[in-house]
Amino acid sequence: MEGSMWGYDLAAGCFTVMSLTDKSHVVVEFGSQFFHLCVIVYSCFVLFASGSTLPDNEVQTLRQISSKLDIRQWNVNPSSCRTGQGLNINYNNGSLSNVTCDCTFNSSTICHVTIIELSLDLHGELPFEFANLTYLSTLNLNRNYLNGTIPRAWASLPLVNLSLLGNLVTGTIPKEIGNIRTLEFLNLQDNKMEGPIPEDLGNLVNLRRALLGGNDYTGRLPDTFGNLKNLTD
């Protein structure tokens, strides 16, 4: 309001508007309940803004992964999920580091890592430590130079999307992957994998896409793939 001054009387629970031109007063009573509501809303905002943290075990896990794969771009700390700094980086050449968290746990004070996408020309063995991120639903490590075998421990994760396209992964597909009943998208294309495709993959009843080409598998496709009613590719 032009030419006016506002004031709040805490004891009376009202706002006062004073005109600077005619010295008149207008009292607008909102009551103490309105004031208390404002305090609660503000407190919740401050709590969310300053209190969402990543548990120490997940901080340490990300640091271990960063060390093993020499991800120099990462700078992980308990507030990383809230700020995104030091984890989420996009480059003009198409390289990317994306770590997404869900910060709705424990009244929005706790975050858990749910998505990791890394395409940074990374070298080294596939870290089993990803299995310690127990809320991880998407693991996308496409187009790096990662080698070694797929860790069996990953089968404990609630993965929906597992993608290792265009790496140097060796060995066979672990039969334990068939235990990830949440899995909808599996991409192992263009690696150096071998051996038979395990019949246990037929347990992935939610699987929609399975891209396995560009490897050196032996044998035929298991009959259990007939159980995959949602498979489109």
C-alpha cells in the first residue's frame, strides 16, 4: 500500500496499517492462530531447506565409488543431495554425471540416492559398492570403459533400470540378476560378455526391454523367456 507503514502487534494478534498522509490507522485482525500458522509454515520451510541430509553410509559409499573410478568431478558431503553441487554435472561433449536423491524420508530430513547416471569415460572395474545404495532404482553407466564382471551383490538392489551399454564388461550374466523382480529395463549391449544366458532371467516378470546384443553369448535363448509377458524388445 503506497504511503503506508505495516506493523504486527504480537500480543494483540493483529496487523496495523498506518497512513503516512492522513495519520489514520486501520487495524486488521488476523488473530493469534494466523500468526502461529505462519510460524509453523516458516519452520517447516527452514527444516526442509537446512535439514535434508544424506546418511553417512551413503556418503561413504559414493566416496568409495568415486575413488575406485577416479571420478574427480565428485565432491560428496551430507548436503550434496540438497544442493546438487559436486555431483550433477553436464558437459557440452555429452558427458554427464547425474545423481538424484529422494529427500522425502523422515519428514523430509533424510535423503537416499535413487538414480545414478555416469557417462564420463570412466575406467576401472564395476564397483560392488553400488549394492550399498539400497534405494537405488536406476544405474546407468553407459559408454564408459568399465571392465570386470557384473557384481552379484547388485541383485539385492530395487533396480528398475540397469544399463551398461558400450563398456568392456566380461564374464557371464549373473543368474542372481533374475532376482531383481522390479527390473523393467536391462541393457547389456556391446560389451565382452560370454557364456549362456541364464534361465533365471525368465523370473523378471516386469521386464519390458532386454537389450543383450553385441556380446559373445553361447547357446540358445532360454525357454523361460516365454514368461516375460511384458517384454517388447
